[in-house]
Amino acid sequence: MSGSGTTAMKMSALLAGLISMLIWGCTADRPVADCDLSRGVCMKELSHYKVVFYTEPAPPEALKETVFNLEITPPVEAERIVMELTMPGMYMGENTLELRKTGGGKYKGKGIIVKCPSGSTLWQADFLIPETGRVRYRFHVIY
């Protein structure tokens, strides 16, 4: 095999390796949505509790008031639950809301999701439930 043929094979192998790294490397650690609010509610288990999350409107829209709802079964004693709203991979400032108990294990709070300059629509809500734990939902918003 000639020197130019070997060089072409090496270049092809290098290019294939780089493409594989870009495809697999860029998606392997990238956060993804685990909650599709456009389909209604999202449910997760936390210890022996069922935790349901939904928004009004659904899905939430950036720069518009959103009602965040959480339902916990069986009900917990907490009067308030803290929700930390963040964007995975990008600091968008502190955005903490308080959800207040409305009765029967139901909590409600209002807030606004800002629009990310990068165009990313993936957001994350972490709910800190006193004496119970933390539950996280990742979802998309409409711009």
C-alpha cells in the first residue's frame, strides 16, 4: 500500500472517531426531560409517597405566570414546600418559590419561568419536602 493510501486510511479512521465522540460524547451526560407536562401530570415515588407534579398552563410558557402544583399521597404535615427552579447546565439566577398547602396533600405556588438566551427550553424543578426528602422533575417550556 502506498504512503498516500495509508494516510487516507488514517484520516478516515480519525474522522470516524471524532464523529463518534461528537455523537456519543455530546449526548451521554446531557440532561433530558423526564416529565412531559403537555401530557398532563408527572408522577414519581419518594420513599413510600406518590408525588404528582403539574402546571397551569400545561405545558408552561416562558415569561407568563405559571401555577405550580404538587400533590403528595399519603399527605405530609408540611405547610409549605420549597421549589427550586433551575436550568440544567446554565446558571439563570436564583429562582425559588414557596408552594403553600391547599389541603389534602395538595400544594400550589405561582411563578414565572424566564426565557434562556441560548434558546434551551429544558428546566428543572426540585421540590424540598420537609422531613420527607427531595424530588426532581425535568421538563420543557414553550417559548
